[in-house]
Amino acid sequence: MHTPLRPSGNNVLDLRPTTLKLSSLKSTSLTSIHDLQRHFTPFGQIQSLIIIENGESALIKYQKHGDALKAFE
């Protein structure tokens, strides 16, 4: 289990320095891979994007730690 560096609501940037985990997706307009890519690509190059937990959460992995930090803020 990863220890969060700092929480922001239900979202956390974990110790894998390029991965952002988003929670509660169903309460947002970001409900598909395409929606998430369009929203998060401006922060940097996405290495992988996975929707998990029956569409409730997503993992977004950036190539660079700084890009993940920009998306997190």
C-alpha cells in the first residue's frame, strides 16, 4: 500500500511519483478514457490511463513527475 504525499479531497498523488489516482469519477463529467485523456493531456504526456473499480476511479500515469504534480494541483 502506498502512503499519500498529500490529499486533495478524495484524490491523492502516491509515492509512485508519476501516478495520479482519481476517485469518485461517477460524480464528474469525466466518465470515459477519451474524456480523461482530453482533460489530463494538457498537463503532460500520459504514459497510461486505466479506469478501475467499476468506473469509480482512474489511474493516470505520466512520463514525468512534474507533469503529475501539475495535474494534481
